[in-house]
Amino acid sequence: MAGITLREGIKILGLGSVDEPPGAVELSAGIVAAHAEYPQLPYWKDAFVPKLPWRPPSCAERDLLLTSGLPFTAGMWVSIVRAPQDLFAAFEPFRYAAAKATHESQLDRLRKTTYFAAAVEQASAYARSLLTPDSELRGGDVIFNAKGLPTTANIDVDHLLGLHTDTMSPVLFTQRRQAPVRLCINFGLYERFLLFVNLDLEQLRMLMTSEGHSFEEAWGGPVPSQLRTAFMAAHREYPVVKVQLKPGDAYIAPTENMIHDGSSPHEEAFDVTFQAHGFFRAPTTVEPAHAISA
């Protein structure tokens, strides 16, 4: 089957300024079965990951990915923002605990402390400040992931999931652009990354339908998983986007409407993030990342 090059789809906000860090956005060489790229890691049998190596996008590819213009279609933008300095400071104990810990159970003890509860509430208050009017924050918790992982999500306690699509809301498959989106703040000591395919589920459905695949409507269910697997198996050459998140950076992303994962390949300590879901404001009303110093 003939390959397809990067297409216009989900846009990235908050990058492209003169002080954008080197490697802020890169593209993979395609998509590959996880066991072929990382045979030493415990991926489940049908997992996919970005194919190495990473490369800078061309000027034309940057034009497809980065934007600062309006309007923004719901479920079709990723915003990179900077957490307030006082909030970043509140998580300092967790960063250094993550550097010293040898097992996640050591970090779980932090959950019983008063300063843990106070930091989570401060992060939740910040997240609520980003919501659209009359919407509510869903969840809001600190996640500790193992260090040095090319992708961070688990399918169970023993296996890494690889590139995937979240299904957390009772939204029809064809209405994923209206699903709540995820806020993820990097409170660790090291940079981490957001990985994603820049075509949303509706674009993928149209593409795969044109190639003879059929996907039935369903409430959540297996359809996004079937679509994801069909696309990644058929289009191994399609690049995955990698966006750098320095300590204190955050992303707001439609993780129920796109193939994605987190990544912490260079971390030498446990990955520390705060994550929550909700209907967050348009990115032009949120301070972008790299507009202030780290």
C-alpha cells in the first residue's frame, strides 16, 4: 500500500516562539511494533510505538503542525503551557523523593502526607482556573511512572500499552471531538514528552473507510482500539509527533480523540505528573510555554 505523508490535522499551540528550545518538536521515522523496537521491555503483544530515529520537522511540516491563529476546532488542538512558579515550587519535595526512590511503593507513602494533599489541591485549583465556564474538573491526581520509558502508559501492572487512545467518557465514537481533554503537568526533575499522531479519530475513520475498512458506531467500546490498530498496522510510515515538556511545562490535549502516549526516555528518576480532565479554555487565553523562563 502506498504510504501517506504528514497531513494537516491536530494543531500545536504554545510553540514556535524565538526562545523555543532545541528539539521542542520532532517526528519519528514511522510506527513500529513495540516488540521489534524494544524487545527488552514488557510491552503487550499488539503494542505499537514510534519508530526511531527522531528528526526535526521540515518547514512545511512545521507549518502543518504549529499555529497561533483562530478559530480552533474542538478536539483538534494541543496546547503547551507553563505552570505558575509557586505551583512548581510546591512539588519540589516530590521531585527529590522521585530522585531517591528505588520503588514506586516508596513514593506512594507520600500520598498519606499533609503536604501531598496540599500540593494536589493547589494543582487542582490551577486546573480549575483553566476550565471553561460552568464545567467541572474530573479527577486530579499525581501519577508516578517508572523512569527511562519510551512510552509510559500501562495496560496492566506487568505490561506497557504503547500508543493508544483514552476511553474515559460516555461519548459516541463519532463525537470524540466533544469529549473532555487532559491536562498533564510535568513536575519531575527531567524533561518528558507527549507523543501523538496528528490525525484525530474522525480523520482516521475517513482514511481507513476509504481503504475498505468498516467501523460500527458504539458507546466507547472497542471501536477506537480497532481503528487505532488498523491505522498503525497499515500506515507504518506515518510519523508520530514528539513534543518536549520541560519541568514545569504542561500539555492540554484531546487524548480521547487522538493516538498518543507519554514518554520519559531520558529520566533518571521516577516520572512525576499531575493529571486531570475537563473542558479547558481556548489556548489563546492560557499563557504559553516558553513565554517565560523555566
